[in-house]
Amino acid sequence: MEIFKKELKDNYISALIWTLSASAMAFISVVVYESTLANNIADWNKMMDTFPKMLLDAFKFNDNVFDSVLNFYAVKGYVFVALIISIFAAILGAKLINKEESEQTTEFMLTKPVTRFKYVTQKLVSLLTIITLSNIVLNSILYLGLILGSKAAVDLNGFMLYALGTYLITITFGLIAFMIACLARRVRGLTGMMVGLVFFSYFLSILANMSTTFINLKYFSLFEYIDPNDLLTTGLSPLAIIIFGSLITISIIVSYQTYLKKDIYN
């Protein structure tokens, strides 16, 4: 497990920075709920009525936005936090498997007594471990903010659904990036492409919500399958489970099949 340990050591600082950044946004967005909003819900709802309908639809504001700290977080920070941590997962997945190529140490790695299968496996395990730990830290800090930010009891089921949605989308983006890195012949520009993929997915969700003309675009956005309003009302849909499960499975299988036969460039 030397490769696994090395990846944890090499990436823990960047993981900590990204995770704490997302955690800070999540914490700040909810800890102020009681002090600034809870006693002025009627006034805030009146203010919301002055906003353009297109803007309200794009970010899925509804009449229950300020009724609870979880509803508030659904609009105030959930998607943006998921976006930040997904970008980190995509960057990590993109650079992890082909780091030796970009650092021109491939020949050294290939002389080590480790098969390509074990190499890919340890890289995958390190990717999943880092993303999992990042989500644990993120949601722990978020839960603390929810408790401090609201006098009412936090809906634990709703919180767990939010946590699950964030975890699924980060794991999926990380594994998709990992798979594309295995498929790519060259790693130059790959990280930027993965960041663009995450933003493009988010943009499709916004565009689909702004106009009925583009409503069908939502099915091509992973963010649409972890919509916070849907999670609180109906939970994770069977379609979302199928989509995330399929993408995760395909990404892992293709990563193995591709890298085991891939020509390595140095």
C-alpha cells in the first residue's frame, strides 16, 4: 500500500484547503440563520417577491426558503458547496492516475515490482478515501453550523440526504475525471477540462431552470439529480440512484480496462 500512503501524503494539504474552503462557506451560510432571518421571515418573503421570476426559478427559490435552516441552506449554500467540492474531486481524479506522466517519472514507476492492476487499485482507493474524508469533514462542520444557527431541532433525515447528495456527486465527478485521465494519451490541459466539465454540468442545471425551452437539459446535469428541494420532499429518486450508480460503475470498469492496456508516455 505504499502508493496509497504516498498519495494521501502528497494530497492532504490541497484536500484540506479545498475542504475547509467549502466547509467555511457551508458553516457561514447557516450559522447566521437564527440571528438574521428566523424572526423576520415575513419581511424576507416580501423582499423575495420583488425579484424577477426567472432569477427565482434559476436558483429554485420557493415560499419555504426561510421556514427552516435546512430550507435556507438549500438555497443559500448547498449547490455552491457541492460545486466547490466537486471541482476539487474532479481535479484530484484528473491528476492522480497520470501524475507520474506529468512529472516524467513514469519509467521509474514501471521498474517497481507492482502490477498495473495494483497501481490503479491503490490510486482509486486513495481517490475514494480522500473524497470520503473530505465529505466527512465538510458535513461535520456543516452540522455544527446548523445546530448553532437554529434554535429548532435540525431535521437529521434531511441533513443526511444533503450529505448523501454531496457525496454522490463528488465521488461521481472524481471517478469520471479518473476515467478520462486513463483514456487520455496526454495529461496536459486535462485538469482544466475537468473543471470545465463540472461548471458545464452546473450551467446546464441553471439554464434548464430558467426557461421551459431548455427544461430537458436538466437530465444532462448531475446537479439536477441532487436538487435540495427534491431531496427534502421525496428523497433521492430511483433515477438518480441509477444515474450515479451507472456512472460510478462504468468509470471504474473503463479505468481498469484502459490503463491495463495503455501505452505510457514519458
